[in-house]
Amino acid sequence: MRLELSVTDALAETPWWLSAIKAVVIFGFLVVSTLVMIWAERRVVARMQQRVGPNRVGPFGLLQGLADGIKLALKEDIIPTAADKAIFILAPIISATTCFLAFAVIPFGPVVSVFGQETALQLTDFSVSVLYVLAVTSVGVYGLVLAGWSSGSTYPLLGGLRSSAQVISYEIAMGLSFVAVFLYSGSMSTSEIVSSQDRLWFAIILLPSFLIYVVSMVGETNRAPFDLPEAEGELVGGFHTEYSSLKFALFFLAEYINMFTVAALATTLFLGGWQAPWPLGGAIWAGANDGWWPVLWFVAKLWIFMFMFIWLRGTLPRMRYDQFMKFGWKVLIPLSLLWIAIVATVRAVSNEASIDRQDILIWGGVALAVLLVVSIVWDYVSGRELEQPDDIDKPFDPFGGGHPVPPLPGQQAVAVAVVASPSNADSEVLDA
């Protein structure tokens, strides 16, 4: 009888040609998924807004993403005169390559037989795989800030700085949300984290960590309502304003691949990875986690998160930048630190006193209630209205500083009249 290989042994015995095939398959899966995501986003948002959406290119508009790619490739490639040409070209390459590298440690399924060779449905794995993903995605920030700096323009520079500040800020909260997962699984290996969720997903017993990660991953990927680096009102297009043709397409591709990366990481760390959802994982179907079926469960969970991205874009308005940064630094990070302290305490007490899982869940519920009360109090304190100035009731001259200024809420503007001179050369502003 053949003994089933572990993930580590299967990856160690995988020949180089099979690893190359898996790398090509992962690359093709991400590119095709990006095309499908572009089509799905347009169709779903159109449905939410009672529009038609793409329906001309291919059946049901399925080839719209491919047509957009061809259109971008045929556009003129413009490089600004003031740009640093080498860095200007290198920046989109950095952003596009790092997002693909993160998928190297994501497990798509268990050990299977491919061309008669036992291998895991994963490109590679090691003891600090999650830290590898964080490191690779952090390198991708260089592509954003370098793109803004090398453009030789003011607004792309501001967009690049805003993007880097946003990504770094929410990566802290994202990294802290992983600590509780490491404490419960006892490992940073993605395959071992998936194996430790065979009975109960971490999204249930570590619900605060899961919620913090979900919010952080939206801010990490610059998606609505956190797409502030691309706020058209003040920054035009953000860091990629001066880019066109394939260079812009690389930034566009990197954004969607990063969405798949954070969704795959959420599936791996909190939703059991490739394991079948309850009750399919054994109660109804004994073979749900064997063979190639786990790939289906993994992709289904992945697309649930992708639909969430679309839903948020079609539902919520964009936040102000100060509100967004305040939420990350003053709400998510403190809550993450408090939750880590609670989880570590519960784990230590359970190991010493041999408390069973039911008691751990009770402690988790108490911790969740405490976090909820803290968040409500924090929202009340931070959401109080600012004190109005003493002169709020005095008449306000909108042209007092020489330029028209709108009044504050509660202020009454003085009516003005514009009288034209006989020569129409200038005008005089008079108080009514």
C-alpha cells in the first residue's frame, strides 16, 4: 500500500520540470482571473446601478478585458521630458513582478499525482512562508513611490507618497492580524496553517483577527472606499498619471493581482485554505478533501472575496484621507495589539490549566465583546463634533480675503453685488 507523502516531502521530490509547469499554470491562472475579474466587476457594478455593462465584445461582453489589453498595447507610449527614464520604466516592472511572486507559497490543494509524480499543489513552502508574502508585497511599494517620483510631475509625486503611506500603514495592522493565527497554528508555514484548520476555521475562533485583516486588505490594495491615491478631485490619477500604453497596463495588472493575493492569503489563513467547507469536509462527503476537488473549494472561497471587492466599490463612497489614516493608526492597530494580548493570555492559561476548546471559545466571545465595547466608545469619542468658533454668528464676507471662500456650516454669508464699469474693463464688489 502506498503511503501518502507530506507536503514537505512531496515538494522536495518534485522535479524541476514539474515545478516549471506549476509556475506557468499559476501565472496563467492569475492572468485569466484578472480578465474575468475586470468583466465581472463591470457587469456586477452595472447591475447594481441598473446599467447594461459590456455586452458587445464577445458573448455577454466576456472578451472586454482582452479588448482593453489590446487597446492599451496599441496606444502611444509617452515618457515625459522631465522624467527619469530608467526609473520610469523600472517602476511598473517592480509592481507587476512582486505581486506574482507572492503566489509561490499559496497552497491550492493537497498532494496529488501529476504525470505519475507525487507533488503538492503548491509551488514551494518553508517555515516562514507568511513572512515571505509580507516581504514581497512590501517590495511592491517601491514601484508606486518610484513611479510618482520618476514622473517629474507634482501630482504623481504626491500620489506616490500617499500610496506608500497608505500601504505601509495598513500593512502593520495586517501583519498584527497574523500573530493570533501563528499562536494557534504554531507555525508560519502556509501548508501547516491549512492543516491546523481541519476541524475549525480560524475565521471563527479568531474572528477579530479576520475582520481586521479584511479591512486592512482593502486598504492595502487601494480599492474603494480606500482608493485615495487615485482621488481624481485632488490628485488626478495618482502615481500613474504620466503612464500610458503597456506601462499603465502593468500597474493595472498589479492592482488586480494584489487583490487575488490578499484574497488567497485570507482564504489560507482564516477559511481553511483548500479544505472543503462544513459539512462537506467529512460529514457528508468523505472524499471532499482528496484529489483535485480541493482546488474547486479554494477558487470558490477566493472569488467570494473578489465579489466583496466589487460590492464595496459599487456601494461605499470614498473616505477622506485623514479619516482613513486615523482609522488605521488609532483604531485597527490598537485593537490588533489588544486582541493579541488577549489571545496570548488565553493560550497560556489553556496550556497550563488544560482548558478545553469550549472554554477557549467562551474566552474568545468575552474578548470579542470587550473589543466591541472599546470600538463603540472609541467611535463615540473620536466622532464628537468639533467646537464651533466664537464668531460663527457674525456675518461672513466670502470675498474678505480677495478670493471667494464658502462659509462654514452655520455661518451666514454677506450678500454682494457686482457692478460693471461703463468700459467693462473691471468690476467693483459692493456690499449689498
